[in-house]
Amino acid sequence: MNLRDAIEESLRKRPFFEEALQEDLINISSLARRIQPEVSASMGKEVKESALVMAIRRREPRLHLKMQQKLQQFIAMLGDIIIRSNLAAYTYIKSAQLPAKQAQFLEVIESDPKAFHSFTGGTEETTIVFSEKYESLLKEIMSGETLLNAEYNLSAITLKLPSSSSEVIGLYYFFFKHIASAGVPIKEIISTTNEATFVVHSDDVNLAFTTINTIKRPV
């Protein structure tokens, strides 16, 4: 592995450093000292700090940073932000009976226009995010299923996305970065073609909303 590749590998593990470098917000000498042991280990030999500093200064910006201006312009085009509160999330182990029970649950609540529901299926488990007032109903319908985890006091922040969102590189990373920087843990992520929903604890929803609303503004 050459010096350039060793530096790139180290910085890939630290995406915030990448952006700080691009904005001249980080001391290159301090960064070089920070990654020196890791780069030296990757190359199998001692790398001097001066060589690291020079190599970092000569780096080309990564692709997602080159596209940052386009991404921010797209963010400014986002539609309404919708907040839904009083939600819960149950995660069940997948079973042969689970899809039919999900359909039964949906059949009961679909007549309520204010009800929130989402089914996210993984390879071995399914998470259901729903309005807390339907908790008893869900428990009754899911009787016999294995509940892995239950989260309460959740809220959902839904963003309306332009139709071209699937073509934009780094869109979700942009949101994750800012929400993480605000210190807000994301409990669940729900994505459709034209919507992105971030489920957070209700205690964090105001901060998450403010953060997302702020980054919508053009820079």
C-alpha cells in the first residue's frame, strides 16, 4: 500500500475530518500526528510527520465533497417537513405467519387517517412503527410472535423529497451528518421514493426538526 492509499483508508474512517479539511477548519500537522501510527502500520514502516503533512496537502477532494454545492442546492428544494408524535416501534422475529398478521393489523387501522404505521422487513426481523394508541391491538394480533425489542415515546420527522432524489449522491449522509452533529440518535429510518422519515425519541424531536429545517436554507 502506498502513502496516498494509506491516508485515504485512514480518513474514510473519519468522514468529519474530511469535511473539516475541505473547509480549512483542521490543523494539518495535528491531523498528521493523529493518523501517523495507523498509516505507518498500514504501510509496514515508519512514516514521518512531514511526509504525511505534504501528502495531505496534495490530496484531491473526495467525490462527495466535489458535489457538495450541488447537494446543498438540492437540499434547499426540499418540500414540507411533517412531524408525527406518540409513536412506538416493535421489532419481531420473522415468521411464516407474520405477513398475514401485519395485513390484519393494517386492515383495522387504515380507516383512521391520523394513524401512523410502517413495516420494515430485514432478513430475520421486522420492525413496525405505529401510533401508540394501537398498541393493545397490535399485541393482540401479534400474539404468539417473538418480540425482540419495544421502543416508546417516539416521533417521526418526514421530509418530502423531489422526484430526482434517488440520483443525488450523499443525500442521506448529509442528513445523518447534521443530525449526528446535533447529538440526536436516530431510532429508525423509513424511506420511500419521495419521502424520507427519521424516527427519533420525542425528547429529541424539536432539536432534530430545527437541525433539518436549518440545513434546508441555502448557503
